[in-house]
Amino acid sequence: MRIIATVLVLLLIVPSSVTGQTKPAIFKEVAAQVGLSFQHYNGMTGKFYLPEITGSGGALFDFDNDGDLDCFLVQGNTLEPNTQPGTTLFPWRGPESPRGRLFRNDLTKGKLTFTDVTQQSGIVATGYGMGVAVGDINNDGLPDLYLSNLGANQMYLNKGGGKFTDVTKESGTDDPRWSTSASFFDYDRDGWLDLMVVNYADFTTANSPNCFASNTARDYCTPRVFRAPGNRLFHNKGNGVFEDVTVPAGVSKEFGHGLGIVTADFNNDGWIDIYVANDGDQNQLWTNQKNGTFVNDALLAGAAVNRNGQTEAGMGVDVGDFDGNGTDDIFVTHLMDEINALFVNLGQAVFEDRTREAGLGMPGRRFTGFGTFFFDYDNDGWLDLFVANGSVQLVPELVRQKNPFPLGQPNQLFRNTGKGSFVEIMDQAELQLLEVSRGATVGDVDNDGDADVLVTNNNGPARLLLNQVGNQNHWLGLRLVGKSGRDMLGALVEVVVTENSVLRRRVRTDGSYLSGNDPRVLVGIGQSLKVKAVRVRWPGGTVEEWKDVAVDQYTTLKEGR
Amino acid sequence: MKNFLAIVFLLISTTVYSQSSRKDLVAVRLPDLTSVEKSVREQVTELQDSLASASKNPATTETALAEAYGKLGQIYHAYSLIEPARDCYLNASLLAPKDFRWTYLLAKLDQQKGSFDDALRGFRIARSLRQDYVAVPVNLGNIYLELNRLDEAKASFSAALELDKNNAAAHYGLGQVALSSRSYAEAIRHFEATLAQAPSANRVHYSLAMAYRGLGDLEKVKAHLAQQGSVGVRVADPLLDALQNLIEGERLPLARGKLAFEAKRYAEAAEEFRKAVAAKPDSAIARINLGVTLSQLGDVEGAAEQFEEAIRIEPGRVNAHYNLAILLADQNKHEQAIAHLQSALALDPNDTSVGSLLGSELVKAGRCREAIELQRRLNLKLIECHPKE
């Protein structure tokens, strides 16, 4: 009898994986299935050029204003002038030369399907592409594109009807250096979106030295062997022309090897500030002085370096009020063996590195993080975290397996416990693909009320992860537009669910790494069937409030009604 | 007879133990050495061969085999070949479980690669083998700190202080525990104690600044932020430090020299850079670093010699030309300085530091037309120039 009891106990503790039980999938990867077929090309030749492992990104944006998110995917190219794409280590096999591609989402015609409309769009992105930023620069209600490259950047004006025109020269927004992430935001509250472009390193194939790993084998150089070129701030004059205000605005005073940028009102003064994640240099927090200038307060604010005072390899960055205290917190991804950083905003832009207290320390050590964003994947009202990973150093296990591109690492999803900490969700097959992820962008691609994820992989396919679970909770979908019909990037939304539950979100397309996000605000409200009010603080400073905003659907809120 | 029996019993038990421990040994995951430097490949291969011979030889004692595994593990560890190093240390510690070295280095490796559960287990065993090695409780404290297990971290750092009451790393760890708990005054006390023992550890000033910020003392915050730098605190760890001596070539002394230079310990930096030059005489980087350090020490002639040699080795080194030009300019050798600055500018036409110095040297040499042309081209501030007659 004693033996039988023991056997029963053993049966009860058999893990679910043995019995074949699995938890429901949070995401389903559907890129190829829905026509989003894209393979990134990095031009790798074996000479260990740093740009090969740096790109590229992508954007989710509604270029044709039909109510669903379209997609732009950034492409690499060859790095040396006499190299043919078909002859590199991972030869290009496409029917035409490598080129960034625009995909139209035909969801509103009945089914989630993407169609490649690059050819007819007028977008000719054949440089060595890095990133993409989205913003409506002429207030015509159509989102425009800024493409950052290793080399000359490109500004594409959306003319409507699916057509874009290259206005780089006329707009004065070129930057011929190695640009990475960029952000559109209205720093002077004049109603026009300005542009900050982050630059990485003064790299050329000619000035790239031979670098070595600690085992003496050839390896990629750190960016520090190249000079930091400095970032660039362009002020939108409202007439189609931008003015380079980098020097007068003060953002030329500090240099860094910049990779990530996010803009937000960190000190809650109604003016948008800038945070730049630097690779190997102190991060910068450019506090808006409300007079067209900025001061870097990062060190004093406690957001420049980690808690030990060490600079780390800042890659991607995002901002969100993860702890629900009404302030925007910062999350920065780093290299493997460093830990990612969560800078908690205690108010008035005073930050504390609380990474380990939030449970994000150890999980981040295992991988090299790039794209990242706060989002509420399960619509429970708490902002969760996504991190796209991919090594920049050979992964020994993959080398042993003779993997031809042995940098792959899984991506990570962290669930917000609602108590100031996160728990890594480990059992999701779609996150376990060993790919070299770089960009990551969030948006509700199928308009079903939960946040989907687009991941861009270096030397790999783009992945579209459709959320399978979020809309089991209730949600509020908001599009915040100005009087001109433009998405009001920088607008602050407060969703009053109950007296004690106010959810703060911001309208943005920036953040993450080399990528552009859905400008709409998707707010999970858990089991609540309604919200008391929605308050919006517009970038110009005015505040409006809406009552009776319907849940479980998208609603457009227009400034000034 | 009794003695004989005892000896026989001992032999049998040793044999049984030996077979058992050898049976448990893991297969070492040999690293791919095809792309490493020849000297390193030879160094590693030699030890791999020694281990292979020792393993095959039935007469090899457990101790000798453990030593062979341990030595190979150290070489792998020194070159950051983490997985094979771990396999070797694991085998060494299985064969010689009472040998502190292998248990400790295995735990340290686990700590370095973020396998904290294994590292904790290993350090606990290491502590039972040797109580006086202060790096053990400090490492334990650091792991607990990273795991946010603050009470255990505090206990470990306190244990380290019992071994060495002035241990800077233990004080720093306790300061971090206090800062995490927002016990700012206590944090300040420990960080001050750290700096008292390790004044060159200028990174501690950042932690001090954050602690003073917690107390609202903005003046002290600013004062400490102004002093903060990149030199941290580490516990004395002879076993780990010894690994560095196994590395062949220039890179280790270069790295050490850089650290010493950043901490403004110029004499020590020069010594390391000299070692780097000795290890690789045709290293332009080593010579430039030595030159810069010598100029900090006031040895202008020695510095110039190193820069000249660096230019001979690699004529395309902008830094070598620029640094040499600075020395020459300081000695009013303007024409020579100009020649090197022109070389540097030809290599990097957009370098405004070079352009600026070249402009100023051209002015000093009375070569006004060239100076004005350059200043205009590079958008530099125009300096008044008097042509030489």
C-alpha cells in the first residue's frame, strides 16, 4: 500500500512538458503566411566590418490612412564598392538588388495580408540601411518616413495614393554619417514635428582596424575604436524645410556612440525631453529648457550609467510608466554579461537603477539585447517588456553545431507582476527561435485589440508575432490626432479606469532600436467594462478630457474637438 | 600482518575512488583554435597534448591528472574559452576535491558566465576548503547582491570584513547593499571607507554621489560626480590574477597599462606599456600608448622616440603624427610639427583637432596664406597672422 502511494505522488509531479501539456501560445509567427516575406542582407565578407552586425530595423505605420498598419522593412547592402551582393559570405539571392521594402496591409479588405508595393511607392532605399523613423512632417495627416543609413540618409514625403517623394535635399535633413535611430517630436511646441538623428561611429571600410577577441581570434571592433560623430537635431520650420539646430540647441556638447533614442516628458513639465542610449559611453538625458535648448542632465539624474557608475553598451531604449506612479521610466538593453538597465523615475526626472530589484538583472545577462519596448501584451493594465536579442560575439554552442551565422539568441518577454517587478515568460516557442534579432516594433497589426510584434533579424527573415491572448481582456484603442489630422506624437494620455487606477501612456513612434512603432495607444483595462474618463495633454500644453469612450474598439480623439 | 592489511585496504580504496572519480569525468569540449594566433594555438595545444598523455597513462596519479586538467583549464580561462575551461576545472575538482584552486576557479568561472546557482554552490564548497581567502565571501556577496538577496549579501561582505577589516571591495559591497535599501548614510560610510583604502577607484564617487543625492545634499552630489571615473574596486584575488600571466603577447600589458593610465598611475602604466612593446616590438598601438605615458612623465625625448617608431611601423596612424606634432610644437619646432600635422590631416581631412593645431602652427611659422586657407576650409576661428619676412 505504501508503494502505491509513492507511485501516485510521482505521477502527480510529472512536469507538463512530459505529459505533452503546454501553455497556450501568446504569439503566433505569421510573417511569410501573410505575405511579409523579407530576408535581411548584411553584406558580410569576413572582414569584420562593424555595420554588418548592427542593422536593421522596421516600422509599422498606416501610410495609406486606411486604418490598418502597413510595414516598412530596412535592408542592408554591400559595404565595399566593388563587392557584388551575390558574392558575399551570405550571398544575396533576390531578383533585384537589396532594397528597403514597403508592404501594404490589406486587412481592411477582409484579411490580414501584406502586399509588396515598393516599386510603385517611389521609395528607393538602396543604401546600407539601418533604421526608420515615422512622423508627419507637413501636417497633412499622412505619415512620412526618415531612413537612416550608413551614409546619406533619406527623407520620404508621403504624397498620398501610396506615393512617396524623396525630399531629403529640399528639407535639409541629410546626414551623411553612420546614423542609427531617429525620432520625430515637437520640442518647441510650435505644432511641427522636429527630428533628432542619432549617429554611431565614424566608420569607413578604410579606417576599420583589425580587432581581436580575448582568445586572440579576429573579432568585431567595439565602436570605441571609431570616433563618435555626434548627433543631429533638425528644427522643422513648417515650410518643408528643416534647420540644423544641433549647435544652438546645445545637443552638440556631448558625444557618444549613439544607437537608441526615445523622447518623453521625463520631468512632467509639459516639454518633451530626449534620451539617447550610447554604446560604451554615458547615456544622455537632454532636458528641454523650453527655449529651444537642451541640457544633458543624465549623470545627475541617475540615468547615464549603471548603479555602479559603469558605462555600458546601450543599444535599444524605451520609456513607459511600468509601475503606474505617473512618471516615465527608462529601459535600456545591453551586451551579454552586462545587465539591461531599468531606470525608475522617482519623479521630476530623478532616476534610480532598480534593474535587479525589478527582476530584470539576471535574465538580461544571458543575451545581447537590441530592440525593446514596453507594451501590455495581456491587456491587464500593466506594461510588460519585450526584448529582441542577438549576439555580436560568436556563440560557442552554435559554432560547435557548425551554424554558419553563430550569433543567434532567443528573444524575451517579461510580464509585469504589478508589484514593481517582472517575470520572464520562458515557455513560448515563438520566442525561442535562435535568430540575430535587432529591431523590434509594436502595433496592433490585425486591429483585434492586442499588441502584435514585428522583429527584424540581421541576415534573417522578418518575423511577425501575432498576439493570441491580449484581447481576452478589455481594452481601449485610441488614435490621437491634431487639428490637421496628424498623429500627435508626444501627447500624453491618462485613462482613468477607476479613482485609484489611472493608466498613463504616450503617443509615440520612437523608442526600441532602429524602428518605428504604431502611433496609436492601446490600453489594456483588464476586466473593466468601461473607463471613467480619458484625459489628453496635447504636445502644445492644452488638456482635454473625454467621458464615455467606448471600450474594445478604436476611437479617434481630435485636438480641440 | 595488521599493517599489511591496512596498506592493502588503502590501496583498494584508492583504486575504487580513482576509478569512480575518473568515470565521472566529463568530456572536454575542445575549442576551435583555427582562428586564434599561432603562439596561442601552440600554447594551448601543448597543454592539451600533455593532458591527453596523462589521461592515457595508467600510472598517472589522481593528483597529477587533476593538475593537468587544472592547468589546461587555466589556459582556457585566460583566453576566455569558457566552456572547455569549465569542463577542465570540473574534472580537476572531481579528481582533487580538496584542492581549493580548482573548486574556486570553477566557481569564479560560473560567476563570470552568470551561472549563479552553480557559482554559489562552488564558492560555498571553496569556503569550507579554505576560510582565509577573502575573495570567496566577496564573490558570494556580489552574487547575492546581483540576485537582490540583500541580507545574504550583507552577511557575506561582513564575513569578508572579518577576514580583512579594511577590505575595499567588502566595504563597497556593503555600500551597495545600503544604497539598494536606501540607507543613504550607511552607504556613504562604506563608500568613504572604500575610497580611503582604494583612492584611485574613482568610480566609487558615482555611488557616493547617488547616496548624497538620497540625502538631498546637492553640493556633495556635484562634487563627487565631478570626480567620478571608470576605475572600479576589485578584491585581491591571486588565483584569478595569476591567469593573466599565462596570456602571451601584448594585449594584457596594454590593458593593464590603460587601466593604470586612467587611474593616473603613469609610472605603472609606462612599465606595462614597455612590457607590451617588448612582447610585440612592431605594435604601433603599444608604442603610441608608451609615448603618451612618457610625455605625461615628462620624458619628452623618450615619448618622441616612441611616436617616431610608431610612424615607421604604421605611417597611417593619425594619433602618432598628432602626438608627435604636439611635442614638437611645444619645443617650438614648428616646421617639423607642421609636417606631421599635414600628414595627419591628409589621413583624416575632417579632424578638427589636427586642423586647429595645424592652423596655429602655420600662424606661428608665419605661413599666413596657408593658415587662412586651412582655417576657412575647416571653418575654424581665424587667428591673426604675421607673415615671416
